[in-house]
Amino acid sequence: MKKAYLYILSFSILLFSVTSTAYASNPTVIKAMVTGQNTILIVFSEPVRTTAGDYIGVGGAVMNKSPSSVSGSGTSNVTLTFDSVTFITGAKGSLSISSSLKGVKDNKQFIPTTVLVDDGQIPTVNSLSVSTSGTLTTRNSVISLVFSTNKNVLTPTVTIANSPVQISGQGSGPFSAQYTLTQDGASSMPITITLTDDAQNTSKITTGFSIGTLPVIASITSNAQGNGPLGVGESIIFTLTPVSASPGASIRATYNGDILSWKTDNGGRTYYALYTVRSDSVNQSFPLQLTDVRLTDQVGNMSGSANGTDVEKFVDTNYIAKKKEVVVLKEKVEPVVPVKKAVESVIIKGKFTKTLKKGSSGTEVKDLQKKLTSLALYKGPITGSFGSETESALKKFQAKNKLEQTGETGPLTRNVLNK
């Protein structure tokens, strides 16, 4: 009995010793990888306390770069965000981590080291087109699938109508596959594409195909007409119009290295995107056009590629745009005395934050009327009440700036007004 008690006591002491030393070693890095256009994920062996100042890039895509912020401090998964970096697909690098990083459990310091940052960006389908030799209601119709990816991948796995199909192509594509319909009466075809890159990052894309449902881009236009440079802070507004309204669609397009964010305020009849020149933008010696634009509707059907052709301005970060003063003519009418015209130089700095439309009133409406007056588009009195004259003048302003003539100050109209 006494021996059994001693064995139990010894085992308890050993168990306590193992438990108490679970975090006895210094924190270490399990893996580090690029996970987005400006983010890196670091997985530690235990939860750590850390700040942005603990890291500095020493090689590859993050050479001499420091993160602007850190999320996940207090956990073992820490994400670094780099505001000054845009990682290309397949980006790798190395980071130096300082000893000021400490473990949460026992406050042990991290041993300073340099870690390799691997490619962790998920492979995706960049473009996808589907065609058919017949109709989906006819047996033996052949469905042809062609797609490309955002990075080099191993041979993709593709199923059409839940049946595996053979794939040809390599790298980032184009890849192609064909499927022959085995029965009559099909109205749609589910398509699944599984991608895996060399770093074993995997993604699965599921879409569908029905005859006549692929979206089509009718036109892509811009307000960048008139030869000349675009300096820092100046913008281009792109307008994309699908053949048919496509609410909830996503649009893939980049301009001068920047991914464009597209919005619609009319149910998908038109989409708008804003490109603004930054101090670190790439200079261009000739007008750069928007190319390889694709629209994916809300059920996953992707359009063919479309290009813009009307940009006439080029990016020059050394160009400083001259801010012109707007001259406003005002008539000062006094009783009995003939009308005298007084000329004043006024710089309109209206900060428009609301959607103004017919029936609106207030200070922003007054500012809008002043702005439109300074542009010789509004001839009425400055009343602060949004009426037919204000609406007509605003539509002229929108037409002049290649915006949809809604007669309301939507987000894109406000952006141009606030310049």
C-alpha cells in the first residue's frame, strides 16, 4: 500500500513538472508567409506579445520595409500589415524579429532571428470562359472550358456536372478542358476547379454555366480626356457598362499596378471605379489604358475580357497641378442706383458629404449652388433649396465629368465636387 502511494506521488510530481514547463522554452516561429497584397502571417510556437516595431524586412519582397500595424498580439497567429508594400503573387522574403517580443505565458524573450517568409497567397482563377457546340438540352453537346490563374499552379482538378475532366496547360495557363453531355434535358452545368500551387496553397472555385447567361461588358470609358499629365492627388474615374444590368457583380481590373474598387448606385446598370495618383505611383510616358477587365455576376458567371481605349492622360508624379482660382461675378443692386458689377476671386472648397437631390435644403445645397455658379453652370439665386434649376445645373456638371446624369450628388459626383 505504501509503495503504491509513493508511485502515485512520484507520477503526480512528474506530471506537474511537465505541465509547468510546457512554455519553459523561448517562443519560436513555426512558419511565416505572405497571405495577401500587403499582409504577412507569422505562426509562433505559443501566444506572444508583439508590436510593429519588432519586425524589419531584410530580404526579398519586404527588403527594408517595416509593418505599419500588427494584429493578433496575445495569440500565436500574428498578422503584419505593410501600408507601403503591394506584394505580387508568389512574393517571398525574409524578416528580422527582435528580442523585445515575449511569450504571454512566462514572459520569456524571443531569441532574435531572421525567418524566411514563404508564398502563402491563395491561387485563384483570373479568367474563365465557357462555350458550347450545341445547347444544354441536347445529348453529345460539347462544353469547352478555358481559364487562367493568378500564379503558377500544379495541374488543376476540374469537374463538370460532377464528372472529372482531363486538363491541358501548365504554369498559370491558359488551361483547357472539354466535357460531352451524356443526357438530354440539362439546363445548367456545375463547374468546380481546384487549384494547388508549389507551396501547397489550395483553393476551390465553384461556378455554373447556362446558355445565354454569361455577362457581357458593353463599354469601358473614363474622364481622362485631353492630352497632358496627371499629378499626385489627381484622379481618373472609370465607368463600366454591362450589356444588361448586373446587380451584385464583382469586377476584376487593375490600373497602373493598383487594384480598382468598383461600385454601382443604380442596380448594376453602370459601375464606377476611381484611380488616384500617389507619390509612389509608377510614372508613364504615354496614356495607359484599362485592359483585361472581367465582370463576374452574382451567381459566378464570368464575362469575356474587355479593354478601355479613351484615356489620353499619362501619370507623372513629378507634375504639380496648378490650382486655379475661380472667378465669380456678382451683381450688387441698390435702390435707384444703376447696377454695379463687382468681381471677386473666390476659391470654392465645398466639402460635400451627403446625397443631395431635388427637395433637399441646407448649407450643403448652398455650397453646391455656389460651386455650380463658379463653373458657370448655375444661373439662379443662392437659396439653399434644391430645385429644378439646381438639378439641371448638376446634370450639366455630371455630363461634363463623364458621370451618369442622375441629378443627385452620389459618391462619385461628391468626389469630383470635392476636388
